[in-house]
Amino acid sequence: MKLVFAGTPEVAVPALDALIASGRHEVAGVVTRPDAPAGRGRRVVASPVAERAREAGIEVLQPARPREPAFLDRLREIGPDCCPVVAYGALLPKPALDIPRHGWVNLHFSLLPAWRGAAPVQHALLAGDDVTGATTFRIEEGLDSGPTYGVITEEIRPKDTSGDLLTRLALAGAGLLLATMDGIEDGSLRAVPQPAEGVTTAPKLTVEDAAVDWSAPALRIDRQVRACTPAPGAWTTFRGERLKLRQVTPAPDLDGLAPGEPAVGKRAVHVGTGSHAVELEWVQPPGKKPMRAADWARGARVTSADRLGG
């Protein structure tokens, strides 16, 4: 089939690579978000998908909004049979959805109808799910509500961050998306409506969502830090400044610390929560690189009189 791929971040690149390498489908164009400022210097850069497409000699379309007439006209000129999508990052209007005869097929990183929305992996971790996965479905005007083609499952490991899990799902999901394109082309796949039961939503996590409340139970804090790593980045405050939290581990055998109270040992730093303590593994002070919490505590001369989280 002739395809136009839509995607933006690094997590979409494995799927694009799989489609390019398949030899069965022609990737005639790529739709991605416009170049944007990134990094500390706020230098304007292309998305990872745009960079990969240009390396492969594929036309790149970067509409500010996918309802722009010029974009819709160019898409009609290309005439794709199907438009596979991975984390494109913009809502597709009906005029765009109607152009390819097999529609737009999204690779979504959850077991639909669970965790519809922008942050399915983060919410699966926050909820303490044991298993997640990826689903391919045909996009319609509702939020991730279209009929599904295929699914894969992935175990959530005890130490998984959202970055870890997304990396595995991106690689496994690339194969699922390619198999879906193959099945649509040869007629062996038919989309099946999603069940009405079991719908949950996964809105994007904000910086405010990533602020740790030390009065919460240790298990909740562990899930929050893992869900918010690498983005938007879990954090607390220490002596009036923001301290990023890269990894914590529940310490159920250690009680007696008040919420936010630190206990500094030679090789470990523990902090009280609403239940038992957690051990701080990695932290990132303002303007510095991530470091072992014990090294940070020694340098900052943390005492039991200090409090995390104000």
C-alpha cells in the first residue's frame, strides 16, 4: 500500500523504520509537528520523525494544524491508501480522516479501551497495573474510541519507568503496526468495535501532577516517580528550591520518620511518607546533573531538621 506516516517523538521512529524496511509498503510521505525550540538553549530543531524521514529521502509535511487547506490538498495529491499514526500530537479533522481509503490507523500504547488519551503508559504505572500493551485502531472523531485491529501485551516490571516501558512498547508495537498494515492490505484483518465496558482515560501529566506529596503512602510515591520519569519529571522542594527525583525505593522495614523528614546514613537517604519510608536513589539538584542521593545529601549537609516538600 501507499502510506503516509504521522508521528513526532522518538518513540514513533521504530514504527517508521519498520514500515520503510518492510519492502511491501511505500512510505510516500511523513506528517509531523513543526520544528520547535528544545533543550536549554531553546534552539529550534526538527522532530525525531522528521529527521529520520529526511535521512530516508521521504517528503516531510509539517502543518501547524492538520486542517490547513494546503496540507489537505497535498495529502490528496499523494493519495495514500492508509495513514499509520504513532504519537503524532495533533487532532485530525474529518476532512483529513476521509482522504485515505483505509483511514488513519493509530498505534496506541495501552490495552484499549483502557487508558484512552495522551499519557496511557504513565497512567498505567500510576494505577499499579501489572500488564499493559499496545493496540492498533482506526481513528475516528472520538478520543481513541475507534474499532481495533490488533493488540500485544507487555508485563510491567517492578522498577519500570514510563521511559523504560515506552521503549519496549515502541519496539514491539512497530511489529504490530506493520502486521496491521499487511492485514489491511490483504484483507485478512477487520476492525472490531471496542467494548463499552472498561473505559478509562489518561490525560497528559502536568508539572503540578509530578509534585510529590510526602503524606501519600510510599507505594503511591514510588509509582508517581516512575510514571513521571523521564517526563514531566517528579520533584519536591528542599530549602526553597526544586529537587528532581529520579528514583525511589519503598523501605517497608523503616518506620518512625514524619512525612518529608530525611534520615541520612553513610550510603543511603530515607524520607518519611504517609506510611513507611522510601529510599532516595537518584536526585537532581537545580543546575546539576543527576547524582546518587547519598552524594547529594553529604554535599548539601542534610540533617533531620530539614524537610522535603516544604
